Amino acid sequence: MASATLQGAERTEAAPSPAPAPAPADPGAPVADAWSPTPEELASVRTTVARLRAAYPSVDAATVEATVQAAYDSFRQAKVRKYVPILAERRSREALAAAGSTADPARQGP
């Protein structure tokens, strides 16, 4: 009998409720993605680029700069900033070596 009463009746399934809209950002709140390097970090980036351009003379300068910038960006959220320059340089060297670039053995750095 239950099937007879359900015949012809529209079955409505509850539509999933939309996700709540995110709260508007507080303009005074610090933004996690906003990272501004210190002058020391900027100098370190320039030094790293110069060192790697000398070590990999066959690689385009723009490629070296982009590789170094990507390596530094990967450490953007690091809370301890002291070791970022050496870690970024090592990551850059690994990326350039993996791309098939050969370093000048006379100009190898740390």
C-alpha cells in the first residue's frame, strides 16, 4: 500500500546545501602569502645568481635567475630564515644539474 501512495507523488531529494561563503578578509589582518625579503636576502639572491651564472656559463642568464627565484620561493614559508640562502642555492644547483647543465668544475661553489 505504501507504493500506491507514493505513486504520482513527487520525490524531492534534499539538494546539498551550498558551502558557506568565506568571511570577508580583515583588511588589517596579516596576509600569510605576503612575504617581503629582507635586504640581506635580496643580496643573497643576487650573489647566488651571480655565482650560478659563473658556474653554469652554458645556461641562459634568465633561466638561472628563474631557477634561483623558484628555489627561494619554495622556502617562502620557512620560519627559520638563516639557512634559506644555502638551501636555495643547493636546490638551484640540483635543478640546473637535473636539466642537463654542466657546471664549470673550476667554479664550483658550496
